[in-house]
Amino acid sequence: MTSNSRVMAAKPSLRPGDRVVVAGGRGFVGSHIVRALIHYGCDTHVLGPRMECDLLADVAGKVGFIDCGIEEADAVRAALTRLGPAAVVSCAAFGAGGEGLMRAGERNADLAFLINVDGMRRLLAAASEAGVGQLVWTSSTTVYGDPANYRQARVDESAIKRPATLYGLTKHLAEEVAEFVARRDGFPVIGLRLPLVLGPGLWYRGAAAVLADMIAAARPGNRHELAFHNQAIDLMDVHDVAAAVLCTLRHGGALASTYNINGFTARATEIAALLGDQVPGFEVKFVEQAAQYLFPLIDDTLFRRDTGFLPKTDLKQFIVDTLRARSNKS
């Protein structure tokens, strides 16, 4: 597996009023990116199949919809040619049955490759043909695989990619496709490797959902049992992910083809302890389990240096904000 070749491509800066198409904009991360773009003043359109849950109901009337998947080459090409967007964002990935993306990939490799790899290739071709100025997409730190493969405490973009899951493999291959297009055609394609993402709208049952369940259970006098590993993991507030994507779009000039991004690092017991501090009488019974998958902690220095981005939310702030939002709704 190759390391990031650091392909650099010059690109324009996104401005208010520009048109943007967000593939996968109906999903967890994508819906937050859509809101960030609307708030910034962009003419925002969502490309992707309909979902059972409507995560964009609050912005109804402020966004356009293209009801097709990125693997549908002709429909995607026609939509991008018709709309002529200044930028495309892709958060599209195969998921099914409410499972996490890694589990879904293991259960249906054909669809995972069709959407995550070939869909990415087709989207890049359509965007390039339509004269799109830049494409920003969400990759994953799962491209790195088992932490035992790395000597560094935190891995940067020069580290060898050795995915241990099929989902990580598809993201690795999509990165190779994106870097090839950036190198061959000079088309600005920037991939952001996401860690585990937390926040409102999380609908699938991956590892993040286990931690989200504990946070949701944090009420005075409640007792919650958490069966999870206690290894340090990288996490990021979904609002910070959306802000990182917008920061990348707004950056004018050359950027690398792939970056690590991160919010904060924590163990499950640290999250439980902070919840206990914030919610009187809330207790967590922690049942330590071996991790099914672990990934190395990542170094996001290059992204912060090249773009000036700084996440707003650390672990404590995430807990405080989440509990406050819940209180405001009740």
C-alpha cells in the first residue's frame, strides 16, 4: 500500500453565492455540510438517493435535490452539466440497514466497491468534464489499519496505508483514484480523512453510536452500562467536520490531495467521567471489551498548517454542547 504522494493542485476559493453540489448530502456528515454551505450563502444542491430519515427537514426550501447515486454515471453527468457548480463535495459511501459503514462494507463488498470506489471515479470524471472548479471529499483514517503496523505515536500523511477492513480498503482505493486524477489532469481534488465522528443526526449503528447512547443516557440518577474498549481514539464533532470542509473549499491556492483531520482524542472512561461531572447522579458501569477494530492516532498538523483550520470543540465542550442542546429541546 502506498503512502500519500502529496499531489498539490491549485484551486479557486469558494465564495458566497457560488453553487455547490453535495453528494451524500442527505446523510449524517453530509447534512451538516449542507447547512454550513447554506449559512455561508451558497446555492446548495444535494445529490443522492432518498433516505428513510429526513435530516434536512429544517432547511426545506433552501436546497435543491438530485435523486441519484454517484454510481449512476449518466445521471450525475447530466446533473453537473445542467447545474454547472463551482464546487462538488462528496460524503457518499455505502451503508445499509442502519449498520456502521465498516460493517456494511463487510456484508456487501460488491456495493461497497461500486459506490465507494467506482462511484468516486465516475463522480470525478463527471465533475472534471463539467468544468467544476474543485472537489472536496471525505475519506477515512481507516486507511491506516492496525496500530501495531506503526511505530509513531501519531501517524501523518507520509505513513503507509495498510487497511484492515474492506471499508478502509475502498477508501484507500478511492484516494488512489483521486490522486491519479489530480496528478494527470490537474483537477483540484482534496480528500479529508475523518476520524470517528459524533453529533446530532447520527443514524447508523457503528462504534460512534455506542458512545452516543451513553451520552443520551446521561440524566440525573440514571445508570448506564457501557460495553466498549478503553483504548484512546480520535473523535470529531460533526460541526467541526463541516467547518473543515468549508475551510477547505474557501482556501484559494494549492492544497495536497489528502489530509488527516482530527478534533480530540479520548478514552471511553474519560467520556463517562466527564458525563458524571456534568450530570449529577449519572453513573456508568464500564464493561471493558476487546476492540474489534483499532486504528492509529493521527497527526493533523499538515491540514492545520496549510489551511489555518482549528477545530472549535474539544471533549468537554462537546459534552457540554450536547447536553445543552438536549435541554433546550425538552
